[in-house]
Amino acid sequence: MERIGIEESVETKTLTKKLNIEGKLITAPMAEVTDSPFRIISKKFGAAMTFTQMVSAEGILKNNFNSLRFLTFAREERPVAVQILGNDPGIFRETVKEIVKFKPAMIDLNAGCPVTKVTSKKMGSALMSERSLFGEIVKAMSDSAGDIPISVKLRLGPNKNVINVIENAKVAVDNGAGVVSIHARTQDEEYEIEPHWEWIAKAKKEIDAQIVGNGSIFNYKDAKRMISETGCDFVMVGRGALGNPFLFSRFNKLMDSGVETEEPSIAIVKETLLEHLKLIFREYGAILGLDKAKKNIIWYFKRFDGIDFLIVNLIPLKEENDIFSLVEIHAEKLFDGFYKKSDKTLIDKKFKERIVFWLLN
């Protein structure tokens, strides 16, 4: 049974609300990924909380169609957190008032996105170098949030020579944030750079807030190790959850009973993928759902042989029925051992470097 609530702390300058959910693993907000189908499947397999895609604070106030679509979620997806992007405290104050009506489990400020088109407008991780403005935004959010916890998503700092995550986390807490999520890389570090988890541990010791660790969680043992090494309250899973909702159930079983589980079988992967695809086409329709379906098929099957064959045959497809047929055919060939062995190390390396996001690039 879900249990969503708040805990209050009066030790900071502003009353803070902390997250109270059952479980430790939450999904990261990811553009073009963490939509309703993704949230439903993640929740089914045991994610403690999921996120919306990043939503423009200004877009919500202007009733932008896509912004409002990103913001909505169904009862079966709860608990859900909403992440918003912007740089105007006044807009944030009014936007949060609107978001509160949807009753999310948490409202998060994106102060960690390193993409140039975001940071060039003094948004995302650029806010970490605008500390006064950053504090004003968090305060505006907290003042409007009522009983809903406010969180901030941070990177370590602009670069390895300027690490300011602790200072910014303290500003956030002083202005009402009860939760701080830390992606353990700097703004200029690419995904092939190993994350610096030691800063998550440092934040846990020095910051009076719940700490969410983030950075290179690709399997359920990674999540357990992050908790053991850093003491963080929650672990945020990004790319590791793509095509792999099984990570959540395997982690929960490990934490509950100490049992390490096997990789999911071809049959389970196929069954879950087909369910996910049906949700995608229900949400987006036969045309808009095509590309979303294709990238998820690759993510689900990426650890099995024959991935090159699958990609070549999948990309040209233009009909929903053909998508489902190819999944059945590919799974049957996997059952029969039809494909030669793939270089799993190379495929894994490409995936972690985001090369397999080809449909978006």
C-alpha cells in the first residue's frame, strides 16, 4: 500500500517538507523517456517513485499543450514527482500553485541540466553559479507548495576546479528544500566520466536534508553499493532503467531478503516489452508512437544476441502491427539460439555513452 506524506523540520530558516515514500529507488526525470507508459511499468516493478519529464515553468503558466501534457499523470502512476525548469522566481511562485492542484508527491527544481541551450539561458546547472537567484527560486517554490516537499537536482559544480554542490545544497535547504538530489558529475563532465560518489557521502554528512544519489546506476547491485558507500536516503536511476524495469524488483528483493536474482528471461522481457508497447500506442497513437516504440524495443533487447539484426529490421517499419510482429519473431529466434554471439561489452559501452539514443539524435 502506498504511503505518501511529509515530515517537517524547523531547524532551517524556512519550514521544510521531507519525502516519505516506501522504498529507496526512484526514476530520474528524462526528456522523451519518463512518460506515462514508462512510469506505469516502473511502478509495476517496484519503483518507489517516478518523475515526469522536465516541464517548463513558464509553459505551465501559459497553458502550453506539451507542458500540460508532461505535467499530468494517472492514479496508477502515483507517487509521482514533477520537475520544473526556469529562472524567474515570480513565475515559479505561480507555477507551483498550479502544480499543487495535481497533488504530486514532490516538486523538483532542475538545477542540474548541463545542456548548453539550457545553461545559456541561466537555467539548469547554470543556477548553481547564480546563488542568490537560486535561493530566491527555491524560496518561491517552497512558499507556494503547501504540504508538498520541494527538492532540487544539482550537479557538483561547473568543473572539477569549482565544486560548489555543498554550498548550493545549504542554500536550497535554508530556503525550504527538504530533499537534495545530486548527480555526482560536474557540468562539463560527459557520461563516460565515472561519477564522484564521495560528494554524495559528503552531502549526507553536512546537509540537513534527505539526499538522493544519482550517477551510473546500471543494475540493482550498483544501487545497493551507492547506499552502502554514501549513506544516501534514496537512489535515482536514469539510463539504467531504460528497458530494464526489472532493476527495481530485483533491488527490492535484495534489500528485503538478501536474495540475488537472475537476469530476467527472454520470455519475461518479451512479455514486459509488449505491455510497454501497448501503453505507448495507447498514449500516442499509431504514428507518434512509432519512434518511441522502436527505441524501447532496442533498450529491452540490448543485452541479448542479435541486436544488430534487430536494429536493421526495426528502423524501416512504419506500421504498429509490424512492430509487434518483429518483437515476436526476434524473441522466437532468441529462444531458438538463432543469432551468433554479440559483443556485449561493446554494446554496453555504446549504451552507456548514449550512442544508442540514435533515434533522437
